[in-house]
Amino acid sequence: MTAVEERRETVPNPYLEGPFAPIDTEITVDCEVIGDLPADLAGVFVRNGSNPKYPPPGRYHWFDGDGMLHALHFENGHAVYRNRYVTTEALALEQDAGEAIWSGVNERPNFSRPGGPFKDTANTDLVFHRGRLLALWWLGGPCYEIDVPSLKTVGRYDFGGTLASLTAHPKLDPVTNELIVFDYDVLPPYLTYGVVGADGTLVHQTEVDLPGPRLLHDLAITERHTILMDFPLMWDPELLAQGRTRVTFRPDLPARFGVIGRHAAGTEVKWFDAESCYMYHTINAWESGDEIVLVGCRIANPLADGDRERVPHIDVLRLEPFLHEWRFNLVTGTVRERPLDDVMTEFPRMDNRLLGRPSQHAYSPHIAPAPELLFDGFVKYDTTTGDSETHLYGDARYGGETVFAPRVGASAADDDGYVLTFVTDATTGDSEVIVVDAQRPADAPVCRVRIPQRVPIGYHSWWIAADELAPSTRT
Ligand SMILES: [Fe+2]
């Protein structure tokens, strides 16, 4: 018996079952459309997610699975669906072995693994920069270039040899075409911040001092600044010193927001202390007079226990996020913050054309009252007031992140377009992409595109407008 076989104890895990269960087929299909496919919807909707290729050895965590991309290409009145694994170097090694080599974050890290104790799955996020689709990983590492629309993995991408490692959620400035990036580590420097220029190479990089290693997930940008975050969620330091990983949260420590000029040195960060919290995802930030406004999904305590039937958990992580606004005054150094809603939402998206600039709307998946993280609809927010309208998917139907696709020829309004998401029926396993008019979010979808296989619940997505794509052959 191999070491992997000895360690393989497939513990029942809800994130391996039902609408989360991985699939092992990769297909390309011209899909049936129910309703009228809008003529002014042209481009590719692509979504990343966790889809373990081999039975995971040891205790599985939803964040461990191999990356799989699902995409719908809207072109010439057709909607073509494709799904492909992100063929990372680690997955290729496992394919050669015919079984999983890496265990996940719930197991003791094994530093003898090639490339590190955890497998870089590139399963988390996507960004389309300078004609390249990049798949990114939540723990940080090399990103992978993906061919569009074929979804074939081209290979590791390192920005012309200038940037070898970055984490999920870089921010693309829609005006300058700069990509604002960060990375974090358990060893100093705990946080590295940088800017990839419009030429595709790293033009700025600086280390940012933190009190210790942190589990970070996102940042936000304005036209001139970046907002970095130091939330008190971390690997337990004593266990980490023993080579073990267990996440811990320190509610006695503040949530710190670090405002830095986009191209400034890490020593110039201006820190603002706010009420202790965690936040996986920001929505947007912008400058308003002396203030920087930040809107996102605040979680008071990401490890609090209890109420597991109504508030979803991913292992020990408790997801009870609410729309929240912070205002950081650059002159006085003060913070004003306020909750904007009391409805649980996460995986928010907005009109990327306004990222870093004043925006009004967000499209935020609505968390179902369930033990697992399931979205039973989405909320269209006015993030300046908290006003909202809700679209529900129906009984036992669960969606993913809701991407916003501006209409071809759209005005500057950040709801002049469509909201798209994959929806899966947990009872039948049927999946579809729904296309909703963003200005009439409570209405029935404009059309539904039937996907001829079940699409597991996943993570982040991207909309690539047709005019950003190279001419395609639809193969
Ligand atoms: Fe994320």
C-alpha cells in the first residue's frame, strides 16, 4: 500500500456531495436557449471553481480541489458551453501518478511536496488582462494563462519574467489598464504589494509590514490609492511554529485598513483601525473629497460557532456577511463605518468599467439559510443607500457569483447590461446560465441557457466582452 493509500480516508464532506460534487467530463456543446438570446450580449462568461480530479487523501476542504473552468461563449446567436480543468503543473504530476499526491489545508503540511506543501490549483479567481485570461489561487503562487475560448491551459504566466507569484483578486484598473496585485506569506515579508503596468510587466513592488502572518483575500483600489487589509485572521502562531496549520481569529484586535498611493513605498501606508472583522470580498472603493469610501461584505467574526443550520460554514469558517461601508478620512485619520443591510450576501460583483471610481450598483448573491454556502438568488444593491431588489432562483436552485455584462453599446450606467450566473437544481442536477436584465432584476430571466451537464457550485467569474477577444473559430 502506498503512503497516499494509507492516508486516504475519504471523510464524508458536504462540499463533495449534491450540487458541490465534482464532475469528470470536459465537453464543448452548442446549447439550447430558452427565451431570446439578446443580440447585444456578446462575449465569454467564464467561471472558476474547485473540482478535485482524484479522491482527496485525508480530510478534504472545499478550497483544495483542482481548478475547473466553465464558460459560455455568446457569439452570432449561439451560446457555446465548454468546461476544462486548469491543468496546473501539480495536476499534471497527479495525472502521471494516476492519483492525488497532495493532501489539503486540513492536513499537516508536507514540505517535501514539489512546489510546496499545498497544491497550487489556480481554482479561485480569474482576471482578463491585456488579452490574457489568468487563473489565480487563493493561497498565492504562480498564475496560469488560459486560452480563450478553448479554455486550454497555456501554462504558468509570469508577466514577462517579472512576477512569479500573486494571489487571487488582483484589481484591473479599467482606465489605465494597470493590474494591482498582492501576495501574502507565513514568513516575512507577510504582505507584498505591486503594480503590473499596461505593458504587462511589473512596474512597482514593495513590502508592507504587518504584525504577523495573516490570511488575506482581497484588496480594493481607487483612482490613486490602494486599500490593503490586515484582519486578525491567521494561522495559529504556536501551531504554525510546529509545522501545523489551524486558523484562528483574534476579535480583540482591530480590522486595519492600509491606504497606500498606488505606486508608493510600503513604508508610506496610512493605517486606519476599524471595528474588528473579516472580509473576503470588497465590492468597490473610490475617492470622495478627503475620504476614501469602501464597500464590501463584512463578517463580524469568521470563526464564531453556532446556528449552523441557518448560517453557512465551510469547515470552521462561518459566513455571515453583510453589506457594509467604511469611510477613511485621509486628513483627519478617522474612520466612519456603517452597515448598509442585514441580509447575508457574498461573492459580490459590479460593473468593472467603474472599478475604483464612484459606482452605484452591486450584484450580490443571496446566501440561503443552510449549513453549506449556497446562493438562492441575488440582490441588486444601490451601494450608496443599501436599497435593494432581489431575484430568487426557485426551490432548491442555487447559483454562483453573478457577473455583470454591459450591453454592446451600453451607456455609462452601471446597470445597463445583464446579470449572468450558473444555476444548478440540487434535486435534478440540471444546470443552466440565466441572463437577467440588470435594470429589471426581479423579472424572470431574459433567457436561460441549458447546460447539458451538472455544473458544480464554484467560485469567481469574469466577463470578457467580444471586442476584447481575438477572432474565434468556435471550435
Ligand atoms: Fe475570493
